[in-house]
Amino acid sequence: MNSSVRPKSKGLLFVVSGPSGAGKGTICKKLLEKKDIELSVSMTTRKPRPGEVEGKNYYFVSEEKFLDTIKNDGFLEYANVYGNYYGTPKDIVVQMLEQGRDVVLEIDIQGALQIRASYPKGIFIFILPPSMAELRNRITGRGSETEDDINLRLGETLKEVAYIDKYDYCVINGTIDEAVNRVVAIIVAEHSRVSEDIYELIEKYKEEI
Ligand code: 5GP
């Protein structure tokens, strides 16, 4: 059998990652309206922003609880992003994949690289802004960062794009709808890969002759 054939299917793990402000959060939210896929809810030590809901946007926890979860091997990956911890709870994601559900993680690049090492079957999508000027506009538009923060993030962006060769796909987020359509196309394409499941279908063909 072709060694690139995907083993019998469980759910697929999609990792949507990219620089802060590139729009990965918005893309993932819209994706849920278009595809039957589970968005993993991360744990963070960051304080909730107005309107954010516990258990929906994040599980907001103390640093002590976060460090405890690290000790108990409770994360698929975790990272410190601009001074706060963020991590993907392991059990729930593994369980959903085992049940055959597709899962999407919306995480930073440090986290994506960890998953790439521990779960290479994942599908890695890098979201890029159309330009640095547009990225600056978007971060400024959030109103939550100072000028220094914005410059820090733009500098980080240049370092982060250097990791693009670790990803399978890149999507330039010019308009949200177009970017979401491209992510949907990636998901459809990944489900169309030759996988071991197809051999079962072919066996059935033989019985049907
Ligand atoms: P924010 O504080 O704006 O919600 O998120 C800040 C950054 O942390 C974003 O780039 C977001 O993708 C990333 N992030 C959110 N959850 C996780 C996670 O579980 N793991 C990692 N590594 N990054 C995360």
C-alpha cells in the first residue's frame, strides 16, 4: 500500500495559526457556520475581555491551575503568548478525534509547531494578512493595544512568517468570506485524500458484482 495513504479515519485535526491580527479567530468562527467541525476551547491565564464567555471563548484560569495542568500532562500544546499562558486541553480533543469528529485549533505559531512535532497527521494552515499596513490597521482597530504593543506584534509577525514552510497550506486573509471559503476547500480536499476507508468501499464493490 502507498505509504502516504491515510490510516482508517478518525476525525481530522486542523490547526489554524498565524500572526496575531491576521484574522484566524474570525475565520474559525465563520468556519463553524459552514462546516461540521468542533472548535477546541483553550485554557488561558488572560483576563476575559468584555463579552467573552467562560467555556465558550476560553476557560479562564489562574496561573496556578494552568501550571498544574502542565504538570499533569493535560495539554496537547501550550505557549506563553505576549505574557499570558494559552493551552489546548488534551483529553477533549483526543476524545473528539476518536469519535470521528473533525477538530480545529486556533492557536499561535509556537503551539502549532509543538503539535506538528507530536501529531504530524494534523493539517496545518497558516493565515497571512494581505499586507503589513493592513495588519497594523487591524490591530489598531481592536483598540486594546498600545503603539508599543502594536510595533512589538508587527516585529513578531516577521519572525513568525519564517516558519511558513512547516505548514501545509497558507491562506491570505484579504476578505473574510474568501478566506473562509479557502479553508473550507482545504477541509474538503483533505477528506478527499486516498485513505484506508476507501479500501472498504472497494471491497464492497466486489461483493456487489
Ligand atoms: P487572544 O488573547 O487575542 O485571544 O489570543 C492571543 C493569541 O493566543 C492568538 O494568537 C491566539 O491564536 C493564541 N491562542 C489562543 N489559544 C491558544 C492555545 O490554546 N494555544 C496557543 N499556543 N495559542 C493560543
